[in-house]
Amino acid sequence: MLDQVSLDVYRFAVSHPGWSVPQASEALGFTSKAIESAIDVLRTRCLLVEQPDGVGLSAVSPDVALAELVDPDERALLELRSRIAERRRELTSLVPAFLEARRQVSEDASVEVLEDPEQVQRVLIEYGRSVSDRVLIARPGQGSSADFQEESVQKDVELLRQGVQRKTLYQSSTRDHVPTRKAVEAITAAGGEFRVLPYLPVRALIFDDEVGVLARQLHPEDRAGLVIRDPNLVHAMTHLFEFAWGLAEPFLAEQASGAALNSTQRSVLRGLASGASDEVIARRLGISVRTCRRHIAWMLEELGAESRFQAGIKAHRVGWI
């Protein structure tokens, strides 16, 4: 929007052909510097142009100015659309060759190692788009950001509308992650299924019981992925997933007992009961060691326990474990 000075100068120019800066300054009460600044603004919007004789400036109607400003952009947009269409035709013609090559790769390599995380992501997107029956997902760690979840919900709901079944396993601690919980509620309403386990050892996805993508995880910083096409290995992955699914509980299930604990605290307590260290518990649950110890300190105080061993006994008495 034009500022008030520029608007007043434009009105003056329209009603006073052959005007000058001193005249505008005297009539409008603005300094010459303010008038000159307004002229720059109006010229960038093509609302003021130099007169044919090169002396003075004349006002241009908004319609003419708009055409002057927009026409180059519209021409550029048409050219861009033409280039995009040409690239689409060019690359679409390569699809048959790609599919044949990928089929050959599938026959020659039962397990493909992808070192580049971006390449792993591209493979996941590709198989996610082409899935036709079902996708099984095991996703350890904490949930993703609200922006990522919003985009993911749209894609997942669209797949569900196409008749694709979706099952996702999360860690119990993810129940307390608000963006993930909202995404689960939205996708569940569309027909998706979600369950939780206290601990998931590795991220895995299985598409149509034909292809599996598994995080390699040789070390904490390892972001490589394994694309598994061997039918026997994929069958084993599917069998393990279904076994874990049978042990898991619904993500949105109401907690009947131990209401004083949230899902993260219950998982921390189970880790303590198994003798795991704070570091191991935190890594399993996808939380920081500091957060893990804060939960432990709260439970000790809540139970009135002086040691972790005593806390375990009291937790059992009150029904927490």
C-alpha cells in the first residue's frame, strides 16, 4: 500500500498536469525531500512517468500501471510453464526405462545400502507414493515437528482414502509429544492404526510386504539405510512387525491404572525395574538423560522413597508396576 505522502503526491499529479516539486511542496505542505521520496515510490509502481519532452512527470492511471508491471511477470510465468511441461514430457518418457532398470536391480540385489540420507528419503517418498496395499512403520524416538506432521497427515490421509492400510508403531514416550498426538488423532479418524511399545530398537518401513527399508545404525551418527527386496527377508521383517504389533497397546488408549504417571514415566520406571542405567533408558525413550533423571527424581519424591530400590518396592505396592 502507498504511504500517505505518496498518495497525496499522486492525487496532486493527477489533478495538476505539468506540476513541479516546488508546487507540490507548497500545495501539500511536505518538504521537497519527502516529495522526491514519494516520486521514487510512485515511479517504481509505474504511476509516474517522464513526459515525452523529458520535462516533468505525468500521472498514469492504475490500470495502465498494472499492465506495465504485471505483463512481464505473466510472460515469464508462461515461459516457465512451457519449460516445466517440456521437462515433464522429457522425463516421463524415461519412466519405462527406469522401471525396467529398477526391476533388474531388484533381481540382482536383495539388499541395497544407501549411504546418503537424502537418497534414503527419496526412496521412502518413491515407495510411499507407489504403495497400493499397506505400509507398516516402526518409528523409534520422539515425534517430528508440527510442520512436518501437518504435511505427513495430508499424505497419509490421501493414501488411506485410496484404500491403503497403515500401521505405525511408536515408542510410549511419543504419547506425550503434542504434535505427534494430534497427527495420530487425525490419521486415526481417517482409518490409520497406531500402537506403542516402551522401546523400539530400529526404524523400519515395509511397503506392500514386498520392500523393506531399515535404518542401518552401525553407530549413533549413522544415517544410512538398507533397502531390502529379498522376499524371505521382507517376510521375516513383516513377521517381526506383526509380533511386536500384537504386544503393543493402542496409542490413544486410556490409562486405567497408575494414573499419576504419564507414558514416559511408566517407561522410565520399567527401565529402572530392568536394571538399565539412566543413559540407556534415555536413549531407548528418545529423551535426554537430564529429562530422564528429572522423571526419576519426581517419582522418588512422589513415592517417598530414599533409594531406587525402595522406589521399586513402593511403586509395585501402589500399582505403578
